[in-house]
Amino acid sequence: RRGSDTSYLFGANYHHPLTPRLQLQVGAGMAAWQDDHRITINGENFDTRHHGTDPYWRLGLGWAVKPNIAVVGHVERYFLTEPVDRVELGVAYRF
């Protein structure tokens, strides 16, 4: 099996301060994807191509540890054929 998968995200995020240190983050957009594969079964090749665009949303919080450093967490849902949920935890640095 050989192939390639490509995806791009196009969206917008809004950051709203709830307190001087706590920030709500909301976002939404579209995921554009393409999936090309060549499968060989018993010496016979089969090519598959699929592509599409699907919406996603994002919700998160950020806590400012220092003026330029924050701990952030997000939950995302991608509305693909089978919905996909993703959780992200990290550190953000502003410069």
C-alpha cells in the first residue's frame, strides 16, 4: 500500500478575557482534506482518491502564568464521516 494524505485547516479564533489571567478561546472553521492511495492485491493495482471539506469547532481556556506565558487547553471536534474529537494541552509564549 502506498499513498498520501493531505489536510489544511482554515478558521478563525476569538480570545476573550474572563479575568486578568483567565482567557476563553473559541474557534471554528473548515478542514480541507485529500486522500490518495494505491493498493495492490494479488498483483492487481487499485487507485483510490477521496477529498472533501468538513467543519470543525474549538473551545479552550488559557491561564496566564506570567504576562507572556500561559498554560492552554483546547477541545476540538471535526465533523468528518465519523466525528473526531481532539484534546490539546500546552504552553503558549507571547513575544
